[in-house]
Amino acid sequence: MRKAYIFLIPLTLFVVLSVFLYKGLYGDPRQLDSTVLNKPAPDFSLPDLMQPDLTYDPQIFKGQVTLMNVWGVWCVTCAVELPYLTELSQQGVRIIGLYYDQDTDPDFGIKSIPTIQKEVTAKLAQLGNPYEFNIFDVKRDYSLDLGVTGAPETFLIDKQGIIRMHHIGDINTRVWRNKIAPLYNELMAQ
């Protein structure tokens, strides 16, 4: 009987480890379960990037289907998706930016707001500006509340301010057509 236990313990460990590694091998690392899905957008009060005396709160989502795109000028993939997002905004898709800058973090150095505004203006002039406005996530607190792990990430928010989709990575024609547009169109029709 004791020999059976000696054999079963390594076999059980091997099976558990094999299942874990198999899931990791064939899983999509961009597919994370978001804790904010189907919940109201977390509360916030943050300034407009270009007009810091203007502040926004979750009321900005009420009555309109909105894509909220987390981005920064330091993000290469964000630069790649800006032209396509601009096309979408020209087709009537409401897109707002949630902007944070790594250089406001003491670990990366400190930038002044006018410097950040100048960089953002130059980047958007170069690649297109899809944003109705940009919320400035000064300390990245709101990004943390949303569960953001990097940039770009995009949230699809319905007319009641409920987060209906969280997409990690860039938005391009394929992602829009296959993943986001069907739900976006459904929400627009409601």
C-alpha cells in the first residue's frame, strides 16, 4: 500500500503541472478576466489634459456609447493605432482618451504639464486625433481602478456608464470588425 502512495504522489504532481503548462502554452496572454466588466465605470474626478481647470467624472459616459482608450506618447503601439482610431472617430465613434505619462512618475523623472501638453499636441498632429478630449490620469490611480496593465487598452462603455468590454492591445481593422464593432453596434441600437 505504501508503494502505491509513493507512485501516486509524483504522478499527481506531474498531471497537475502538465495541465498548468498546457493552459499557459495555448492561452492568450492578452485575454485577462477584467474585474470591471458589466459594472459602472469606477468613480473619478480628473482634469482635462489640455485644460487642467476642467474636471471630468463618470457622468461623461451617460447617454453615449464611448470607447475610452488608455494611451501615452511614450507608447509605440498607441502611435500605431492612432490613425485607425482617427478613422473611427470620423465615422462617428465617440472616443475619449485616458492619458497618463510615465515622466510624471519620480522613477522616470518629472515633466511639467506644459511639456506634456506640447508632446501630446505634436503626436496627435502627426498621427491623427481621435479623441473628443483627454482625461489626464495624473497619478495613474484611475488606470489602476480599471485594472489597466499597460497601454494601449480600450474600454467600451454603454449609455448608462457600464463597462461592457475591455480590450488589451491596439485596435485595428480586424479587431474592430471581429471583436468590438458587433457589441458597439448592439449598444448603439439600444
